[in-house]
Amino acid sequence: MKLKIDWSYIARVFTSLFTVVGGLVLLSGAYYLGFIGGYRTGSKEAIDQIVSSMEEGSDTVEELDISSVPARQPVVESQSPTWTGPQLWEVMNERRVELGVNPLSTRSELCTIASIRLNQLLDLGTLDGHEGFSKLSDEREDLLWIFEKYNLTEFLVAGAETSQEAVFLWENTLGHKKLLDGGEYVWGCIYAQSGFGVAITAY
């Protein structure tokens, strides 16, 4: 007996299978795209639309409307460090004590010099290699007595994000660690703004 094959029936079965599988793939792809879209916009609205559409039997991406989903707003981070002179002063003195030397005491005349130097650096927008400090006693006769009374040293820092990082830079930069472990220094003052720090020490 010869087996008769109904090719039209087989074709209909395969067509139905391809339709079902294709629909599932399309819906999965739509759900994935909707999920990514919802994640990137920071909203669950796109995902809710996808789920709702799937429950209703939608099988096309075109039926999804995500135009109303608000775009995620970019996060704007402050580009200017906000650590201050008092913060830097505190961290610096804490580190001096940890290294076994005395904390520095403040002198107002040293703060005058630190303030002047900080303003010079802010105007320049960069460090000046202590050039302004070395010229200060010549350019400002009213400050000459300070340079004659004390042995002064200037320490500069720039680019740190926090006061702790600024102290770390001092400690790990050639010649600057003396600010932190120099027991000969008795007095000092620190001014800082916009990522620049000036420490004036004296004995």
C-alpha cells in the first residue's frame, strides 16, 4: 500500500509554526528594546507600555508609543573642588600629629601672605612655581617685616578633589612632605579655594 502524503497540510503546519515562532521572537525583541529604552530614559513607562501591549496580543513594534516618555536628564557634576582652607588646615595638622610632629599654630600675618598668594594663583589659573612668593617681599614693602621676623616656607597644591587628597599630594611630592613631618615649623596658615591651596609655614 502506498502512503499518500498531504503536502498542503504539511505546508500549513510549518507555516503556522513559523508564524507562532516569528511572533514570539518579535514580541521578545520588542520587550527587550522597550526595556532598554525604559532603562536609558530612567522611566518605567516604556516597559509598562510593552507589557500592556503584550497582554493585549499586540505583535508589532509600531503600535508602541514611547514618544511621551521623558528623556533622562544628564547628571551635572561640579567641576570645581569645594574643599576650603580650614578643612585643609585640619587634615594637614592631623597628618602632622600622625607623623609624630607638633601641629602648627596660626599667626594672622602668615594668613595675610597666604591670602595674597592664593589670589595671585586664582588670577593666573595655575601654579607659578613660587615665583610670586619669592617676589612678594620686594614688591610689598608693608610685608617686609614678616619676612624679616620669620623663616618662611610656602607649599602649594592644585588639582585635588578633596582636602585629604591635597594632603596626600603634599606627602608624595618631592620637597613638600616637609610640611607634614617638619618638626622645625611652629606656625602656619592655609588658604584654599577652587582647587588651589597655599600653606605658609614659619619658625
